[in-house]
Amino acid sequence: MMKVYVCSQHVDKAMDVVVDEYGTFPAFEEADISTDCEYCEDNAAYMVANTGSSTI
């Protein structure tokens, strides 16, 4: 299971990583927790996950 929390600037990068890793289109939703973006120090606004994630 892969979940990546990102700011709006890094959504495309996270989607590319999930597609490259799992070969499927990722799930995309607003982040429901307060955490930092995995690529910078901004607040994460979205969660990108592989479609096999148990949270989806």
C-alpha cells in the first residue's frame, strides 16, 4: 500500500510516482490529516494512493 501526502504543487509528481510503481491510475482525495507535503515543507492538501490501498 502506498499513500503520498502532498501539497497542490506536487500532486502531479505523486501521481507519476504511484503510476510508475504500480502501473495503475492512483486514487486522489483531499488529505484528512494535518501533515507536511512529502516533497516540501508546505501543508499537505491531498492524498494520492495506489488503488489497492485499504483506505479506499
